[in-house]
Amino acid sequence: MPSDMDASKATALARKFLEENFGNITMLLYRIESVEPNSKATIYKVLASILPSVGASERVYYYLIIDIEKADVKEVFIGKEEIQEGKKVIVLTKKPLIDDKSEK
């Protein structure tokens, strides 16, 4: 069972990641869809969505794998809602992360 404090840390790290990539995400109607623990105690899966631009009709979904112990985003998936077999589903694609350490 995830603790509220750990879930809150994961949410804060997800927000920080999105703000670093998009700026003021509050203007893009940022929304946390879900926060779930992973099999490892310090890893959380956060599903967030934003509108890619003001006035956009479709949300863009970000599925972030976050290590709260290291304060690190481990993996990022990006996707959108589609209708498959009459049901709405979120289709995700893995997005490569830029490893800042390898550039130094």
C-alpha cells in the first residue's frame, strides 16, 4: 500500500519533469490521472495529462516511472486516447530520456 507522502513525492517529481519540458503546466490544464506503486517500494508510476496548447481538444498523456528515493524520472511514455474495439484506451509510446550525465 503506497503511503500518501511517497505518492505526493512522486506527483511533485512528475510535475517538475513536465514543467521543465513545457513551462507553466497549470496553463495547460495539467492533471494527475493516477499514482500507483511499483513492485519496488521507491518506484511509482504516475499518469498525468496536459493539453498540448491552449484551446486544444485532446489531452496528451504522460506515464512516468519515478524513483522517489533518487528523485529521478526513470522512464517516460507519451500517448493519447484512442477508441479501440469501442472502448477508450490510452496508447503509449516510450520516449527516450536525455541523460545529462553522459554529456558532461
